[in-house]
Amino acid sequence: MSDSVKAISIKAIGIKDVAREAGVSVATVSRVLSNGPVSDALRARVEDAVRATGYRPNLSARRLRSQHSQTIGLIVSDIRNPFFTAVSRAVEDAAFQAGMRVILCNTDENPEREAMYLRLMQEERVTGLIFAPTRATLAQLDRADLDFPVVLIDRSAPAGRFDSVVLDNPQAAALLVDHLHAQGYRRIAGLFGNTSTTAVERHAGYQAALAAHGLHAEARFVPPTAEAAEAEIARWLAEARRSGAMPDAVMVSNSLLLMGVVKATRTLGLAIPGDLAVAGFDNEPWTELVGPGLTVIEQPVHEIGRAAMTLLFERLDDPERATRKVVLSGTCVARGSTGGVSG
Amino acid sequence: MSDSVKAISIKAIGIKDVAREAGVSVATVSRVLSNGPVSDALRARVEDAVRATGYRPNLSARRLRSQHSQTIGLIVSDIRNPFFTAVSRAVEDAAFQAGMRVILCNTDENPEREAMYLRLMQEERVTGLIFAPTRATLAQLDRADLDFPVVLIDRSAPAGRFDSVVLDNPQAAALLVDHLHAQGYRRIAGLFGNTSTTAVERHAGYQAALAAHGLHAEARFVPPTAEAAEAEIARWLAEARRSGAMPDAVMVSNSLLLMGVVKATRTLGLAIPGDLAVAGFDNEPWTELVGPGLTVIEQPVHEIGRAAMTLLFERLDDPERATRKVVLSGTCVARGSTGGVSG
DNA sequence: GCTGTTATTGAAAACGATTACATCAGGCTC
DNA sequence: GAGCCTGATGTAATCGTTTTCAATAACAGC
């Protein structure tokens, strides 16, 4: 290799290049960068040198030496689920404010990917983790030994080795049932997802609320996709029509199912709410625009993300404190899709 | 500090603990971990030791020494925009397959945040970056000197210092105009976002297509939010009604604007498509469910994400190759919202 | 003028891995 | 059997920072 070639080879500039440029030691440069005690004169010289050289610190080196990653992990099932999309924004905003970075992982409800990403979190030495585990992983999580605090979201822990923040699912489902009942509906069908603990809790609330009104519960469970919901509802209504026991309303446990149900009413030519009232979860922007507007439970999505971060920071402050479970309640956004039996 | 306290303090186990446990040198452990040349006997001993100690490599140290981060950056305006949500999944899947991690950043179309995240990417020493810049940043990007390859998505570069993958926006907009024209609409208004180059290109296609049909173009530009679109459309239609020049159709340049327009028709009591035909971009699941179904351009979102990663990997393979611009075309999904002047 | 204290600064160790280089054993060729 | 290669292993340098520790200077108190 000739010298000219060597000269051409780009060498990333490091802290010692800045130190040389400023005529100080690397320690001083480091102190300037981290607002340590440095005289004004040297500080100015160093800042000039940083600008002149275009120096950018190497985060890997910094993390290695200082032993904190300033990184928090966020593991969700699928970022395309609007609930998690919103939560991730809240988490990222909070992290940003605290000068931290976020690593986002999608598991597709696959326990193997969950395990792999948990390993990754260890290797990244994350400061903390916000996690929406599947039921399977949730059960094993107690045994795992992790070197960082974990806050569970959406899916809650049974006992409580971990902090968590969840919606009051039974209450929210009851809110929906009560609203339907108040509007005059008496045969209220329920369609629930079959993978998450969330759906289980919502089903429980649905059942309890119906019982309180002296009504009969008719629930079915399907994979959490619009297609599965559409097919199941079509089948269900066909059976019901034959047996002469058509429901006059249906509530579902998440927005994908809601979409499936609306689709089904279209292909079956059913009017909402005339032939069938519809209510569901997650107040996404489009629910206002569909048919007469869809009645939904609005989750405080941003609040959930923020609460998770707050819990995480408080835990970092005091690792010994008792674990807490923050339960936020949803609100019922009544729209035309549950317009009442007369209307 | 007494010895007992010292013993209690948890010390993260490192590669040398594994080496001691297995009775080998740290180099051998490292080689086992990276599939280097090691005898089967020692390999087994080391693997046992790794299991026994629960060792997890420190990625910061690994990255510092080996000088590659195995990380790619993804900077978008807002992950809640379904287009970017879908792209991010595609990017993450491709990265995962290649054994790389993704750092996701939201800029909210704010150039300051873009600049800040670009700095972060440098500090993280990312292997490459996939970036959807605002117009402002795009203009300055040529001057920035970045130590990693960049692939632009959605918003394209004018000349070509960077690889990019974009939708054929003029063609897509023309597709929409042609469809509206074929359905009998002649006064076709256009509402476009005012921050991205995407909107500029779509506007150009809209105008050209109208001109080709001998029609007059009436376009307005608004901030890319549903609220802004709703307000502007309401104002616009009120003016038009006074002047007796009501458009019979309106096309918009993205899904947020589309939502705003639909909202406006509701509050104004306009029927779709009877009083006003509506067409837009992005075939999101809910567009099928709104009113008579909304006519939209479907972008190959997953393809776009994958193509961006492919471009990035090819660039890493050969830094000297000529830059390329991958242009994918959208398809027109015709629905009831453009049902025709008679129907 | 001497000592003690405090504020700046620099030299060098440390963080936890990878990797260049040296070593060594064993098998091959002639 | 000498010489040479090959493949496995260990030693130590290295990556780019932060941080500890010692050194120096300035200044107050006596």
C-alpha cells in the first residue's frame, strides 16, 4: 500500500483527534462533552475543535465504558395494530424527552420470537423493557432472570413480579353492554379473540354485565383477524336465522374483529343498527366514518404508553419498591351503530 | 465495604468468566461464539460453560471492537401513518433475516428532529439508513456528509446522490384522474399536502392528466392533517357554491386528507358520490367500509420496504455502483365513492 | 513564606469483547 | 529425520470512550 492510498482511506475521527486539534487532553474533551468542570477558555477551544472536525461520539464506546445503554426495549405483537402504534409513539416520546433511545420489536404473537428478543434485550443491556407478552410467555416470565426492570402492558401479570399497566377490561366491556342495554337491545352476542388475556377479561366483563341485567350471554371465540370474524359472524347469523333467534346486537373485543363484523353486515345486506347493532373496542379515526359511526370503547392509548414509562422510571429510581399495577379505564364513545331498537 | 457486601454486589458475567469455567482462553470462547475454528471437544466444553453461566455477550463491546453495528436506521415522519407502519414491518423483517437490528425514529415532519436523528444515526454508527425526509431536509441532504449509505423512500431525491424507492406518483395520480374522467366527472378538484415531495409529484400528475383531458385543474395545498383538510374543503365548497362552480369530484394526496374530506361531506350533508365523488391514496382496510367504499390508489407498501432493504444491501456490497431509483407503480382500486355522475 | 484547600487538567486504567500474532503439536514430503 | 506446512490455541493489543487518580496552580489563612 502506498502512502497516498493510506491517506485516502477514511479514518473516522475520534475524541483524540479533537483533543489534538484543541491542544488539550482527551479527558478534557470528554468533560466538555458531558458538561464536566472545565474552564471557559478550554471549553470554547474544545467546542470549536468539535465543530471544526465534525466529531461525533461513538455510542458503543460510550455505553461500554459508562455501563448504561440509555436504551429501552419495546416488544409488542405487531406494530400495525393501532393500539401498539399509538403506545409506541407515547413510549418513544417519553424516551426522547429522557434522552433515551427505543428498540422496537415485533413478535407476531410468536413465543419463539419473544424469547429471541428477550435475549437481544439482555445483550443490548437495555435500561428497561416494556413488553406485551403472549399468554404462553407470560406464564414463563416469572422464572426468567432478567437484569433489567420490565413493565407489562395490555396483557397483565396474574400475580405481580412485574409492574404493569392495563385497561380495566371487565369494566370497559360492561360499559358497552350497559350502553347496549340502555338503548333497548336484549339479545347481545359477543365475539372475542382467542389468543390474548385481554379478550378473556373482556369476555368476563361482558358475561357479568349481561347477568346483572338478567340477560343470556352468547359468546364465541375466533382468531384475532378480520377474516375470521367475518366468516364466523356470517355462519353464526345464518344459524341464528334458521333457529329464529337472531341477536339484535353484537359486541366484539378488538378493532380487527370489528372490521370483520362490519364487512359481514355488508355482504349479508344487514343495516346497522336497524338489523344489527354493532359495538367494539378502540376508537380509531375511521370508526367515526363507517356507516352511522361505530360505537366503541376508547382506550387512553397515549396514557398507557406514558404510564408504562413512568412506572419504568420509578422502578429504576427505586428497585425495591412494591410492584404496582396501573389500571386505566376506558370510555364509551356512543355513535349511530347502537342507535337504539326504535331508531 | 466489608467482603460480604462486595460478594453480594452482582457482577455481570463476561467472556472471561466463561473462559475460566471452561478452562480455555477468552479467544477460544470468542471463536466458539462466532463459529471460528475450534476443536469439537473444546467447543462442547465452551458451550456447556455458556449454558452454565448464562452468559450473554455485550453488544456494545462487540460493536466497538468489530467496528460494525449490525444496525440499520429507519427515519419516518410518523409511524402511525399506515404507509410507514407497513414499510417498517417490511424493513424489520428483512433486517431480522439478515441478523440486524432496526432503530426506528419519528420526526413528525420536523426538520430539527430530522437533523437530530441524523446525528444519532452517526453516533450509533449504523450500517445504513432508510429515510423519508421532508422537502427541507431533502434539499440539504446532498451537502451532509454521512458515513453510511442512505436509501430514500417515499420522498425521492431530485438528482441522485442517493438510492431511492418511490411510488410512480404522477402515474398514480393520473390513474385516479383518468378513472374519474371515465366515470363522467369533469370538475375535479385536488387537495394536496404541503410538506412532502410526494404531494408535489402527485399534483403534477393530476395537473397533466387533467390537461390531457382538456380539463381545468383546481388544486389547493394544506398541512397533512385530517383537520386541515376538513376545514379547507368546507371553506372551499362554500366559496364554490357561492360562485356557482361546485366541483363534482375531489381527489386527495393521502389518507389523512381523505379522512378529512369524508368528515367534511358528513358535516355538510353531502352524499358520496351523488353530490361529490371522492378518491384518494392508500388502500387501508377501512376505506372499503366507509360510505359506498372509497376509491383509492393502492401502494405496494411491503414491496417498497423490501426494495429499500435490497437497495441498501446491494449498496453495502458495492459502494461504487451507480445510484438507482426504483419506481413502483400503484393500482387503482375503484369503489362506490366514484360511482359515476348518473349513479 | 509555609501549609492546606480547592479548582483544573492530564496520564493512564478500565469497560468487554474481537483479532493479529506467536506458539505449538502433528502430519506430510523428500 | 530434517524441514515445512496446517490447524488449534493462547497472549496481548485494540476499539473509543469514561473515569480514577495524581499533579499542578491559585489562593487563603497564619
